[in-house]
Amino acid sequence: MSKDAEKVHQDEDLKAAGFTGKSTAEGFAYGGIVPGFDPNVTHSRSIRTHPRGIAHSLLGLDKIETVQLDESRPLIDLLQEATFGDSVSMQYVGDKYSLRSLLRKAHCFRLDAETSAMTTDFGIAIARDLEAVRHIAIPPFPVTWFEVDNLARLKRATERGLKLTETAQRLDVCSRVGWLIHPANDLHSEGYYATYCTIIAQGVMVAPLSCFWHVGPPSPFDEPRYASDSDLQRVCFGLDNSGINKIDAFPSCASFHLHYQDVKKHTSEVRELMLEISGELRNIWGLLLALGAGQLGAETVTKPQAAPAGPHPVAKGKPVLPLEHKVLTIKLSKRTTVEKVAAKAITGVKHRWHEVRGHFRTKYNADGSIKWRIPIKPHERGDERLGKITKTYKVER
């Protein structure tokens, strides 16, 4: 890619993200994520449902109006219904019709509690080599929806010794979150957006920014890294330095967002909200890696989810029909761990690190005679991330 083409690509990234400035670093420094939070603190991966907290501090509202939703219904069905109205919790969606069209194209999966908890495990396992994971973080369908049990994964995070924010420790933390994954052809032919959704006291809410990434070759230009670049990586991955080039994965507006291709600066509420859900992309990649690791010990099982009983909600004089769902379960085979599955998927190596003794390699003819014999020097094989095999030899008389 030429420097001129790269410059055009970066300019488009800035437009899509809705920031001002001559560079990614400058743009985000003016309108992006505020620096200064502790990188050792795991953010909540959810937002508080407390009415005053979300309405005033995150949505910037003075008047608090709460709504009652039937939370027994799938989250994507509630979101689809919300696209027909003007709920303040949907204020970051500028094109509701575009969002609704995506939802109706989505293959929908609900993760059971154990699989939801496992997304935390995979998110931890891949943290050391995110650049390798980026190339294989491909969704199973062009438009895919995952509904996650947020309480189960927060519990697992606590069990794994991760620090949670004050918000994540609340009793009224969001119980479910949704990830809408769809193509980002406007930024990259091999790119994807992942958009966060949940339920708050004011209704169904869509995050003001999505996370963009692509699975193609990394950016060929090594640009200087600024503090603001690290902040953006924290938003996506919950890490100070992810090892990902700054234009290969970053927070961005999707085509249905309010500030899509707009130079208007994001408000402080947007920055606070994106910080509150930081680290989501790492867990999404962990899930996508697990879904593609069927031959490596992670079996994926799906079964139909019963459709909600009627009567169905009515919008513009027509019933809003529920979308077809499947319950998704990931099962690990015996003697397999999340770490082993992740390491094998990342490296493509199925053997642990081990030493190989010097020996001869022999080629035989059809009649059994030796055709050639060559010496093989001592060497090492395998990958340390899968473990080590050490051998000792005892010589007896």
C-alpha cells in the first residue's frame, strides 16, 4: 500500500470515528478517550443500570424517565422494537432503519451461562498474542449476534482474580449484553464492526461507538505511538499495549451511528461510556477463536431456542415478529484447557516444545536396500506456549 493510499485510509478512519485533527493521535487527543485510568483495573464490560447514574453521568440527562421491559424476551428482539421508537437510550443511533435491517439479517446466538463465563477465560488466554488472534477473529456469519450472560462472566472474572470497577460490583449491574458483528466494508474489505448493546433503566441502549478491526495484513507503516493511542487500545482490549497497530483495530462509528462521517467531537459522556465497557473486543475475539477451534478441542453445540409466546409488540400498525435464535454451548474435550485451545489456534502448532536428538534419516529402495542416509543435527521443535517436554536418558550396563 502506498503512502498516499495509507493517508486516505487514515483520513477515512478519522471521519468514521467522528474526530477532528490531522492525525489519529491528534484527533483522539481532542475528541477521544481520556487518559489516566489504571490499566491494571479490569473495566466492568457493562454499564450501571442505576437510573440516576446512567441518565445523568453517561447520557447527560437531567430528567430521569425509566421504562419497564419484558426482560424474558431476547435482547435483540427488544432492540429491534426500540428501533421503531425515540427512546433516549437509543440517542446514539442516527439511522434506526439501517440498524434494524442489520438485526434482521443476523444469525442470532444466545450463550449459556458456562459459555458466557468461558469468554472471560478465552479473553485472558489470548491477551499475550492479540495480533495473531486478529487474523483469525472471523465471525461465523457476515452478520452475527451474540447475547451473553454478563453476570456469569463477571463472576468468572472475580474467580480468576481480575479487578472489577465499582460499577461492575453493583448488584444492579447489567445482566445481559449483546454483540452485533457486521462487515465494515466502508473502512476495509476484510473489516468488521462489533457494537455493544444492553438494557438500562431508560430502555435498550446501543453504545455510541463500535470497535473496528480487520483480519488482513497489518499496517506496513510504523508510525509513532502516543499516549492517546494507548488509551484507544485500552478501550478495545483493556490493555495498555495490545501489540496491535493503531489503525488495525480502534473505536469507530458504524454506519448507523449518530456521528458517522461527522467531524463533530464526541462529548465527555461518550468517552466515559466507552471506558466503562472497555475490553469488550478482546472477549469477542476470544469467543470467535473458540468457535473456530472445533478440531483443537473446543466443540460448539447449538440447539434452537423457543420463540417467545405472543401476542407480539406492534409498531406502525404491524406486529414486530421475534428473530430466530439458537442457544450456543462450547464444550472442551477431556484433558483440554482454554489455554491449550487458544495456544494451538494461535500458533497452528499441535506439539509442545521439545528437544530432538541427533539422528540419521534413511531412505530405502523398493527392494529394501538403502538409497541414502543423511545426518540430522540436534534441534528443537514445538511451541513453548503449549508447554515443554523434557527427556532424561539413563544408561544401564
